Amino acid sequence: MPLPAALRLLLTALAIVTGVAGAVFPAAAGILRASLSDDLTTIDPFAFPGLVSSGVLRQVYEGFTAVDAAGNAVPALATRWETPDGGRTWRFALRPDVRFHSGRPFTAADILWTWEHHLTRTPQPGYSAFYLRGIEGAAALQQGTAASLSGVAIPDPHTLVVRLAEPDALFPLYPFLFVDRGMEDEFGPAWHERASGGTGPFRLTSWRRGESVRLEAHADYWGGAPAVEAVSLAVLPDTNTLLARYDAGELDVAPLPDNAVRTVVRQPRYDGQIAAFPRAQVRYLALNQDLYPPFRDRRVREAFRYALDRVATVNGLHAGRALLTNGFVSPGLGGYHPDAVPLTPTDPNRAKALLAESGHAGGRGLPPLQIAGGPNVREEATYFAAQLTAVLGIPVGVRIQERAAFVAAINEGREALFINGWTADFPDPMDQLATQWHSASPTNRVRWHNPDFDRLMERARGLADPDARNALYRDAEALLREQAVAVPLPVPQFVALVRPGVTGVVIRPDGTTDYHSARLP
């Protein structure tokens, strides 16, 4: 039975606002102690979360489907979905035995409330509004000319029918996070700071900014209660502190920052304690043509690509635990196989020649630049900045920012040259292509616009046949390469230290460290 509202409000408010766990976790039965490489940027499921926050929120909130350890889409809150007309209408059968952390039952009305809130949220629409724009009536609701989302029908509490303006074969895969519609009435607009409103295997019960996060097992989880009672996550961005805490026996699981892997994997004392997982991510050096006008000349962009020795970083910075491709989609994502296009070789002479052809021989007339990034790319950014300065003659520095500040800066288009990455939220290349490069995407951080690319994405979205979609994705990748929109960078594996005897911890390709099946010795 749900707790009385007043008691639940008291308990959750105390837990989330003031926290119940410190940054140092003593060993306790049933509590798994792990770490985060950075603080959360938000716990609001309607805001853009970034990788760290997303990995936590996906254990608290769920959508129609989820991503398993192998990167496949699997049913989550929907048990079945079908379309009678090639993707224009979708009928979802919802799991009937699901309860929110509040104790309230999950129904189709919660989905409708979540979607309407995304579309009408101010001052910015919610993160999922981009995926919802094709629903009939979405534009009218956003513009305030309609009071509800007309393209959604609810025949019964566990059936949802969605009508789209155009076919969308990927709609069931989109990474929605459905929210308990009773939370706002119960706790007010900032409910997410006071209570946990999802259906996931864990309730978010504490977030001490810059220090720790606590997740507690959801006993009524439809997939079975987690084996551990709780997960305490210490925010440990400093590698030395992280390793000291692990060595002292204060952590059971320690996901490693990318820049720490090469030193940790070579230390014998960690033999048998290192776990590696594939990562469905693309990374690139982003060139914002709006902020830095010389980047509008393709020869300048190509010069950057030829100037960098990216192959050297695979072993030098990532200890060989990274994959370097010449594309903008993770190979194998959703069964996608990219064209076999050789990597652009490092060629300083070619880089200098291209810059000279553009009228900037030796970097003449080019304003100074800084490579911006989060703390985990400091060494990589420093290496590339030195190469660009030496080869092209352009003064290039490095600006490392705290993660949340960096994400805010690139989302607002305030960085001209930066190291960016995108981990797939759902297993289809559309996620890594459209989110990064479509003109309408709120996460098109490079601000590159191309109507031909947009048309490829819109056509692919309507194709139910994966082979036909993949053919268009290959055309889209070819266009990105031909335009030299960015410089692809190596993608490291997810690597973690796991204490002997701890089992069941998995880092999924989407970056979520899954503790549902975790067991302590």
C-alpha cells in the first residue's frame, strides 16, 4: 500500500534535499558502494541529462523499451507494439503489473501527461520534445492553440495509440522516461528534487551536490527487486582520490575516467579486477562554423583533420582500449555496417597546403583558438592543441571546464572548437546522426545545417526495413565526411574496477551502469 502522502513527503524531502549518505561509505550489508566520474547535471527527467545523469536516471525512470547488455532493444514498460500502416500509427500494449515508486499504478495516462509536459515545458521544451514533434497535434499544443495532445488515444489504462503526421519506424525505440503524473500535484513543480517519480528498479533518495547519490531498491519492481538494498554513489572526479578510495576498500565498483585507464590497467595489483564493456558512442573534434568564420571554408576544416595524429592516441592515451573509425556512427549499432572508408591519414604537408590554399599559410590571419572539454579530455585536448599549433601555426590552447558548465556551453553554442561525444540512447544510427547533425535537433552543438542531410534523416525515419534505412545512413555519413564537418576521434571502452566477489554489474553500451543484478560477496 502507498504510504500516506504526508509521511511520504516528509521522508522523501528529508532524503533528497538534505541527503542521508555522506561521501564516505562504510561497508554495510546489502549496500553496494560505487562511484561517479562527475557530479550529476540534473535529476529532472525532463531536462537534457548528459551521460552521467542519464546513467543514473535510467535506473529510476523507464520507457517503452530498454537497451540490454548487448546493445539490443528489449521490452520495458511496453510488452508489445504494432503498426497497421507502416509506422504512422502505433498501438502499445503496456505492462499491467507496474507501480511507480509512489505506489501508484503505471497507466497510459502517465505517458500522455509526460509527453504533454515535455511539449509545454518552459522556458525550454523538455528533452523528449524532439522525438514527439511528429505526433499529430504536437505543434498546436506547443503553440498554445490546443489544450491537449490530439494524436494520442487511450482505449483502456494499459493501451496507448499514437497517430503521427508522418511514418516513424523508430518511435518505439525512443528513450522516453515516463513519470508519475501525480508527483506535481503532490509535491509541486520542483517535485523531482523532493521525490522519486519513476518505475525503475531503484528509487532516487538522495543527491548531495558534488558529493554523493543514493539509490534504494524498489521492492515492487516489475522485473523483480534488486538483490542489493541500495547503491551509494560517491562523486569522485579526481583519479587519485578514486583509486585511493578503492584501494582502501571503500568502493566495490569504480568506473574509470577515460584518462585513467591507461595507468590503471598496467598496474599488477588490479589483475583480475578490471572489467571492460563496449561503448556505443561517437566522439569528434567539433568545429563550430557560426562562432569561428574560418571554419566555413572546407579547406580549413580539412586541414585540421590532416594535422592530427589520432592513431597515436589509441595506444598512447587509451592503452589500446579504444576504437578509431572514419565515421559518425558506432559500427554495429542496430545492425548497421558502415562503408569501409579508410581513415584519413595524418599528413602535415597536406594540412599546410590546404591552409595555404584557403589564404592562411602558416596560420596567417587566423584568430587564436582553444579546445574546450570536460576534465576527462585534458590530456587529449592538450595533445591535439600542441599538434595544431605546430603543424598549422595557429595559436591553440586548452580550456577545461567542470562537466556541467561545459555541457551548458556547447548546448548554447558558446564554444568554437571542442571535444564532443554522443552515446547512443537507442540502438539505431538515427540517434547518433539526427541528434548531432539534424537542423532541428536541440543537441546539434556544432550548429551545422544541411537540407540534404535533413532529408536523408526524414526519409530514413519512415522506413520500416532496416536495410533500406541503413543505406540512407551510409549516404548521410558520406555527406558528413565529404563536408569535413568534424574530426572523428577514438572511442574508448567503458572500463571499471570491480572488487573480487562482486558480480552482476554491467555497463551497458548506452553508458548506464546497471546495478539491478548486482550481488555482493
